[in-house]
Amino acid sequence: MKIYKQGKPIASMDNQTRRFRLQSFYNKCIVCLLFFLFLTASAAFAEKQETIVLLHGLGRTSASMYFLKTQLEDIGYTVVSESYASTDGSIKEHADWLSTIINDCCVESEKIHFVTHSLGGIILRLHLKVKQYPNIGRVVMLSPPNKGSQVADFLKDWDLFQFVMGPSGQEIGTGPDSIPNKLGPVGFELGVITGDVSFNPLTSLLIPGPDDGKVSVESARVKGMKDFIVLPHSHTFIMNSQEVIDQVISFLETGNFSHPDKD
């Protein structure tokens, strides 16, 4: 190929020069493409301004939700997990505390999701009964006593139980006047995971049907829930199971659990 200036040939482009210019052009195209992909990915990540609030159970702390918290953070969520004095106050007092937490962390979030364990689910139900959020997303409850606990029924008059578990332990029985049974159907998108493995045969004797050592499978159900799954885990450590964490993520992302028998 010849290059002309004012109609006269001035140079001849050899193959090496041609390859160099083509390679330079390709490199610029690749850089532009990578930059575009980076901007697209950054925008997509920035648009996912979603917060997950974790609520631990009775007699526990936020440390019990640590493994769940880290995995949710790893996939891009902002996660709020605070301890509350579960044995020192009533369920209503805990629900009022939750209102403060949400106001501090989440009102500007695109979506607020919740993942609760045991009593945490009842606290959330009471809170959402009186407080509504336009940006509420999905909720996953782990082993919630949505119809109360027979173990709480049996132990409620024991001085030691009253001392250790406090007012909240007195409010989660199976009677019609218990907090769980006065809340009615849920009005939010809810998935419930519960277990059917017990390591406490004594408490399981108090519970009719399959149970996780503290809550029956049937008691975990609540009217209005969208999905429900039973997994082979116990009440105390259900939130640490990788299988359970995967199901939590599935519901938060899709609104459904992954049911092996349906796949």
C-alpha cells in the first residue's frame, strides 16, 4: 500500500507497520469495551441499594447470625445485625427498638428485607402490624413460633424460666391470648424455613408432631406466607447451615425456595 501527498507517493507501508497499526486499533477497542463493561457493572451494583435486617432469637445475640450475615454481604447486600436485650423486655418493647433500628439504617434503602430467627419473627410480625414501609421487600423466618411454643406453655410458671427468659418467654405460648396468635395473617412476602431434627428428646415429648426441639413444624406455619420448607436441622443452629443459607438467598432473590422435589 502506498501513501500519497499531493498526488506523489512518499512512503510504502510494509507488513510490520500494518500489523502494528491494526494491533493498536484492536487494543483501543478492547480497552473501550472493558471500560464500558466496568461502568455497566458498577451502575448495576450501585442500583442495588438493598438492606437486610437480621433479627436473632430469644436468649441469643447478633453473633448467632454471623455466618448468614457474611454470606449476604458477600453477594452485595448491606446487612444490619444488632443485638437486643431479648430476655429483658416484652415483645412490644423489642418491636419499638426495631423501629429505631430501621429509621436509622434503612428508610432510604431501595428495599428493606428481613431474616429472622425464632422470637425475631414474632417481633417483626408485631412491628409490621403497626408500621408499614413502602420499600419493604421479602422476609425469611427461620423456625418461628408463629402459633406459639408448647415448651413455653410447659415452662412459663417455672421461676427459673421466668428469670432466664424474661417477659418475652411468657408471651410466646400457644394460647389464644399469646402474642403470636393475636397477630393474624401476614401482609408481606414471607418464606418460612423450619427444621424437623431435635437433639432434646425431653422437650420434643411436649411437642406434637415433627419438631426442631423447641417449635413444631406446624407451629412455624402462618396464614399469608408465600412459601414453606422443612429442612433436617435443629432449632438452635438452623441459621448456620449452608443449606439453609442457600435457601434464604433463594427466597430473597426470587421469592421462592428451591424445592428439590419440584426441580
